[in-house]
Amino acid sequence: VQTDTIWHKVENIQFTNQLGKKVSLDDLNGKIIVIDFFFTRCPSICPGMARAMKKLQDSFKQNDTIVQFISISVDPLHDSVPQLKRFSDKYNIDPGSWWLVTGNKKEIYDFALNELKASVADADVDTAFIHTENFFLLDKQRVVRGWYNGFDSTSQSRLVRDIPLLMLEKDKKRTFGQFLKELFNRS
């Protein structure tokens, strides 16, 4: 993982999700956020990224109140709500804890480049068409805490470990053992 202690809090952005609902980062107050970028017609990395994100979602299925997954379309012209819904259904995505979203292309690209620093996380990213293998991890205050390669199992393991570590920051008095007990005792 690559991290930086001077990351800033990302600005709010509004989208439309796969259910046609208007959603925004402001709606996720207090949640850890994992973001990636995709497009539904992608023949290369997007299916693999979707499978990796699905594994993440399944890992936190019993704790979907602590983490939100967001896949942002970089091709909003073609990725309509029905198209996002078809993609969602194909991967058996729970829309409650994983939004596939579309929106204004300029706003999405500005968010990717200026807020998440996608071109820093992936030096090979094409700024004219954001297509990166990285997951971006934001803490409860929407501060970017790191990025993780979606095709690297070690990186994925770190992401699964780092999500609960960020949740621990919520209550410094709570021990890791107490947190794990709560994590695995939820139904």
C-alpha cells in the first residue's frame, strides 16, 4: 500500500446509483469508503476488479454498516442506470453496501484526479480515460488513507486488514479485541 500522512479530506460528490437513487458521499457519514473506477463495457480489468470488490463486500457482509463500496463509472455516457443495474445483477451485488454510480463526467474526472489523486496512485493512468487497477480507501472523515492494487492478493489482504483498523480510530478507548468481538458477533 502507498500512503501519505498529508492527504486531505475529499470533497462531496453526488451520483446516481444502480437503483436510480441520488446518492452522495455526504450520505455516508461515519462509514469507511472503498472506491474504484470502472465502466460496464470494459473487456479487460473491470470484471476482475468487480470480482475483487465482491470478495470485499462478502468479507464485510455481517458488518455492512461500517463500510461502503462505490464503483464509479468513467463512461457515464453509456453507463445508464439500467446498464449499471444489469452489471450489478451479473455480479450479485448488494446495492445497500455497494453502489455502482454514474454522474457528470467532468465532475467524476475532477474527483478522480484532484480529490483521489488517481494519477499519483497509478502513474500509468490515462487522465483522458481513468482506468486504474486501484481501490482507494477513505476513512470516516473522507480522508484518503491509501490505495491498493485490485489484482494483488497481498494488497487485497492489507485492505481487508486496514478497514477494521480505521474503524478502531472511531473510539480510541475500545480495544482491538472488543472490536473483533463486536465484528464477529453481529448478525
